[in-house]
Amino acid sequence: MSSLVEFTMAPLGAGSSVSEYVAGSLEIVEASGLPYQLHAMGTILEGDLSECLEVIRKCYDRMSDKCERISCSIKIDFRKNSSDRLTAKVASVENRIGHNLKT
């Protein structure tokens, strides 16, 4: 069973650039070994829901050590008997339109 879990987490009141905090979260995401995709507005993880939520919790814990206030949004897409959805969903759309998209 596979879930895609998209999350965005940022400190509030940390100024106009939060890349330092995003980088700290991405270190945790990479160390997890889960497939992921970083995009301009967040990160998508693929895996068992409990594993994905544990990665997000670790990101939260790290950020809360440095920040007084955090905003976090999480979106979950679950589908039984599927895998490699990070790339398969995009490939399906690209196949329908006949060319690769910017991802």
C-alpha cells in the first residue's frame, strides 16, 4: 500500500526566506530513504503512511527547536495495491498529452 503525502512546513516570523529551514527538513527526508520530490511549494513523500508521517514529525521536531511558531499543511493521497506513484502519475498525464512536462 502506498501513500503520497505532500507537506509544506515553514516557520512564521522568520523573514522572507525560509530556505535554511527547508534544507534542514530535506536532510531528514533524504536520510529516511523514502522516495520524494521537492517542488517550489513543498515536498511529496511516497511510502507507508506511518513512515511518511514519522518523517514529517522529525522535520517538525527539528524546526520547533529553532522556531517559536510553525505552519504546516499536509495532503494525503492513498491508493491500495500501487507503487511508484511519484513518477507514474506524472507519466500518465504526459502520455495523454504526448510530451514531457516540466516537473
